[in-house]
Amino acid sequence: MKRDLRLAKFLLLTVVVSVSCATVWQIWATRQRTLNEINTNSLNLAQALSTYAEGIFSQSAMLLSVVENLETEGRAPRNLQRMQSLVSHREGLLDQLDSIFIVDARGHRLMPTHSEDPRPTDSSKNAYFVHHRDNATHDIFISSAARNRPGSEWELTVSRRLQDSDGNFAGVVVATLDIGDFLQPFGAIDIGKSGAISLTTTDGQLLLRYPSRAEDIGRNLSGSPNFRRYYSEIATKGTASFRSQLDGTHRLYAFRKGDHYPIVTTVALGRDEMLSAWRHQSLLTLCVVGALLAAVTTAGLRLIVNINGRVSAESSLVAAREELLQANRRLEVLASQDSLTGLANRRVFEQALELEARRAEREHTPLSLLLFDLDYFKRFNDTYGHVAGDQCLKIVSDTLAYNVHRPGDLVARYGGEELAIILPHTELKGACELANALLDRIRSLNIPHSASPHGRVTASAGAATLNGMNSPNWKLQLIEAADRSLYKAKESGRDKAMG
């Protein structure tokens, strides 16, 4: 039963731990799978947006290349008018294009696409002018968004360097892109409430961001730990998860570096928002599994309580049985022992005498019996009291039991102050010798007995031996013979043995 209890506890613990671990692992695996799917989709979206942005920059660069013909054809008013007409015709092909103009080597504007263009005529301090003046390359330069005048729309500039025939800096051809038109396709993409799409240069300059916030335009992220850790290390593309430096929202980021231009397109989705469906499903799973485990645990605990109750009942029954067996053994001892002397009682004496007599008859061996009686014991009780008499009888009984050593011999209380010893395989001579030796032991106790002529407690003994025992009253005959010998010893002055 205890083994069943241990097994039930082990099975219940195994089921709870196994199901809990499997559920946690399944929830964790689902989360990882969800994150992988989000990263994959975000990377694909970043690729599409990067292609879109590079397409706009490429078309802008094509328009700029038309204006670059001025390097070979010269900047005569007639050429400027023809180039202005050509650009005006082509700029309708690019919705995001706001204008194209040229600035000379001193930063003065030479050719606007619109005569009413209110931009400042001096561009010498603009980032694109400074960049091309200081870098003798024909590479496209994309500068951060800016407003050309208070209250105007934010614009992004794409520019190229102009050189004279000697290779000296001759000015800049600039295309301005309206950020609102640039971001218009971004608004059709569902990126959630906390998502964001951004376009950044590889050196950390934020070009544009959707949703657009005025405070973010032109921000330099090169000093950000997240930028240094993730953006600067990506080869072509990558993913990351961190808290935004701009608004503090934890997002899942997918990065895509441009193939032809030094730009990085980033799609950022709010992590909590993207994982809300996973959390809902996980919570539902936890509730179902929790309810199942609660039911299993309740049933298991009830079973364990049941088994434990049965074990307790069984233990109680075993304990009760042991107590009953001990009580029975005590009863057997009480039933076989004399309560005062601790010797075998009269019933055991008669059973043992009958058993040994049958064995003697079967094996044709002698069987002897000794009967002892304390001399003047009534006077002892009258003189010293019954308590002292009982104590005296117990001491004498212990002496006889201590000095009878053979396993088959039995010392018993025959009745009153009479004690008996059954001696199997013993002739009469040997029985008499033992009786005299025991009388010596009793004398050596020196128990005072002032009412006895001997002055101390003594005893008389009678011995009898039977061989054959063919008579049906053999037991009675043996007892009577020993009793007669005891009577002779008393008649002869007591304190002796007769056989």
C-alpha cells in the first residue's frame, strides 16, 4: 500500500512537471516562431521600401544628369532656358520631385525650375554645397530634410557636383524631393500603432521617418549605442530588438542597406503590439492547461489522500494486530505462569507431565518427579505476615529455577507453598541427589524463621520415579508416590529429602 502511495505521488508529480514543461516549451517555441515570421516579413518589407527609395533617388539622379550637360555646353542664357524647358518637361515623371536648380561655385542659384520659386538665392552654407565643394567626386549626395523658409514643407535634397573643363568646382545641381509625397506610400502600409519606417544614411543621418515628427527630422543617430551596435555592423540586412532612442518604445527592427546609395531602410514594429496575438493565445493555452492540471492535481491529491487513509488504516490495523498478538502472548504467559513466583502454573505442570510421561513410555526411559514443601510456612505467615510469606516463596522459587539447568526439566508451582520439578531421563537416585542439593541452596538463603525449630526457612522434598507406566493412572500414581515421599520427609523431622 505504501508502494502504491509513492507511485501515485511520483505519477502525479511526473504528469504536472511534464505537462508544465511541455506547455512552457510550446509557448516559447511559438514565440520564437512568431518573432521569426515578424522578422522575415519586416525584412521583405524593408527590401521593398529600399527598392522604392533607391528608385526615387535613381530617377532624381537621371534628371540631374540632364542638367550636367551644362558642363559641356556652357551656361549661356540660351542653354539655361533650353535646359529649364527640358527639365520642366521631365519632372512630371517623378511625383516626389519638387524642383531642380543649379547653384554656381559661390552658392548663387542660376536655374530654378519655377520662376516663382521663393528659395533663398544663396546656398553656400547648405550641407549639399559644402559637401560637393569639399569632395571632388560626382557621387550623389543625399542631405537631411530641411525647410527653405519658415512655414514651408520639409524637403529632401539630392545633388551632384558640377566641374569646369579644368576639373575645378563649378557649382551644384540640386533636386528637391517633397517629404510628404515621399512618405505617401508608407502610409498605405500597416505597421501598427507603434510601428515606424525610417530612412537613414549609413553614417547615421536620419533622412525621414514615418510617422513623421518634426523633432526627428535631421537628427543624427551616429552617437546612439544602438546605431553603433546594429546599423554599423550590418552587411546588407539584419534584425534586432531594442528600445528606440527617439520615443522609448521597444520595437523589432529590420534593416536593409541600399544596393546603390548610402542609405539604410528600417522597418520597426512595436514588440508588444506584434506579440499581442501570441500573448492572447499563450494566455488561453495556459488557462486550458492550468485548468487541466488543476483537475488532474485535484483528482491525484484525492487519490493520494484516499491511499494515505488506507495506509493509515492499514497501519492502525497492523498496530492493533501487533497489540493483540502481544496481548495474546501476555495472556498465554499469564495463563502458563504463576503470578506470584513466575514459575509454570498447575495447568502447565500437568500438560508437561503428561507430555514427558508419553515420551518416557515411548522411549522406555525413566521419569522422576520432585515435590517441595516449605517447612512451617503457616507459622512464617503468622509471624511475618503474608507479604513476607509471598516474598519468601518467590525467593525460594527463583532459587529452584536458577539451579535446574537442563532444557527438558520444568519447575512449577504445584499449589500453596508446594513446588514441583519434572525431571525426564532421571533415575530416582539422581532425583534424590538433586533434591538434597536444592535443599542446601534453600538453607544457604538464611531466611530467618523464628517460629521454626531450625531458626531459618527450610523445605522438605519427596522424590518418585516411574518406568514403563503401563497403568492408565500413571500420572496420578507418580504424583501420589512423590507426595508419599514428601510426607515421610516431614514425618522424619523435615528439612530433608526422601525417595
